[in-house]
Amino acid sequence: MDANRMDYENLKPLFFRMDPETAHHLVVGYLKAAQHFSPLYRLLPREEPVADERLAQELFGVRFPNPVGLAAGFDKNGELIGAMAELGFGYTEVGTVTPRPQPGNPRPRIWRHIREEALQNAMGFNNEGAEALKNRLEKARPYPIPVGVNIGKNKTTPEEKALEDYRIGLETFRDLADYLVINISSPNTPGLRDLQNDAFIDDLFALGKELTETPILLKIAPDMSEAQAVALSVRAIEAGAAGIIATNTSVDYSLVRSPVDRGGLSGRPIREKSFRIFEAIAKELYGRTTLISVGGIDSGFEAFRRIKAGASLVQVLTGLIYRGPGLPALINRTLLHLLEKEGFRDITEAIGADRR
């Protein structure tokens, strides 16, 4: 285990000399190649994936082999589902996908804050569009792990027509996703966060109930008060949401020493902000819906804190950049250790332990 982590520590300076987006494309290309030639996985500085029934649970009628998932934003176009299973993730979330392809914002649009172990991204929902993702997902079935699809609106779609973009996303992926996610919380599409209001939430989930029985979750931003986050989440659940994902990236640039003036922060600096919002929501909604926590999770100890606070699932992304491809297995091994240490028979007993 330690040897693999050290290997990544040796590789990391090489990656960090590259532009972040170039490094990302290099990694994606390697993982895509490994899906077609599996011996390439053996060259990765990764941990052996964990397979243990104590980490498994059923949600949305689907078996999740472990609670650690890849957050949306890394595999926008659904190209790496097999690779994420090989790395030991229990599920993956693809997207954010928009109805029409779009290039996203001008480069540069990702920045590292290495001392703070953070990223700042202003990508702007760059993706190949709904039809391309649909075709790719159809070819990938049956999936090796559960797959969520995170849907958003195109940048050029005006706010008054946003509901139609979400309709297209719901209709396109309702039979291809194990769960769907409504993204109205990214800071990188102008006006998107303005859709975090009661009227739009009501219309959106009324539409969702008409279109599909696939679970639809709402992903919220961390940059609101705890009371606002709870009220919005409660409204979404009452309107028909099957769960809440908290949180997206933050525009609180005071959290890093040398911020850029655009985009959203992720990684270690938003850990406590994300946790506070999540815990406030969990205090209100634990036991009534499915809760997923994301934001600054880069260890099994932090994942366990979120699980005990009420998260059925957790997600990582920036932690993968700083900790390497061994992170999901490392988190799961730590979770097993903590389950034993605290006397829980399995993950389901630990979920919400701090709420009971």
C-alpha cells in the first residue's frame, strides 16, 4: 500500500508541471486505453480494490458495492465507467451533460492551489452533448458499477427556457441512469444558481415525476446559509426529489491564498464549509431521504465523518488529484477499520450514527 502511494508521490510533480487540463486529458487517455488493454492497469500507482460485503448497500433498488463514488466533472462524457470500477469506486457520476454540445469557457479554466490541496475550475459544462453520452452509455451496459447522470442546461439557454433543457436531459437518460442529478449549483454557467429557488424546484420535480420513475437528486451549492440550504433541500424533497447531494464547488475565494477571480473551489479548503451545510441538511432530512456528501473528502476518516453524519454515499474528485488513483481503495480500507473499531457490523449501521 505505502509503496503504491509513494509511486504516485513521485509522479505527482511531473503532472503538476503540466497545465491542469492537459494533465487531465493525459490521464483520461491512459484510462481509456487501459479499458481496452487491461495490463495497463497494473502500471498504475493504485491500491488493490476492496471487495467486502460490509461496505455494500442497496439504494434506489441498485446494489452499491461500496459507498465511495467519483463526483461529476471528472468523466463528463462517460468514457471511464469501466476504469472507475477497476480503481475500486463503488459508483460513478458522469456529466455534467447539456442537451447540446458546448466547448465551455475559454482556457485557462483550471488552476491548482497546491499548498491548500485545492482546485479552482471555471470549465463551464464543457461536454459532447446529450446524444453523444446517450450513445456511449448504451454501449457500456451492463455497467460494472452504478452510474448516475448529472444534467445541466446549456449556457446559451435563457433562464426562462431552462426547464426545457432539463426536460431533455431527463428524457434522454431516464432509462440509462441508476439515478439522475439536477445541477443548478455550478458557479460556471451565468445565472444557473439563480434557479435555486422554490418555484423552479417545484416545476422541475413536477416535471420529473411526469417523465420518469428513475430517482432524481438535487445537487446544491455550499455558498448559502445553513437555513437556506435546509429550506431548499426540504422543498426539493417535498416536491419529489429522491435525495440531496451536498455540495458543489464554492465561490468563497477567501479560502485560498492566491485565488483566481472566477470559477469554483474544490478540495481541502471547502471541507468544513461543505460539512456544515451537509450536517445541517442531515439534521433535518436524515431518515427521510438519501443523502450524498461531497466536498473536501480525501481520506477514510473524513468519509466516515460524513457517513456518521447521515451520508449513505460519499464522492471524491479533487482528492483523487492530490492522493492518486489509490484513494478509493484506501478510503474503503479505512472505513472497514473504523467500522470494526466502533463496533458497527456494516456500513448501514454506521450511516447516520450521529443523528440517532
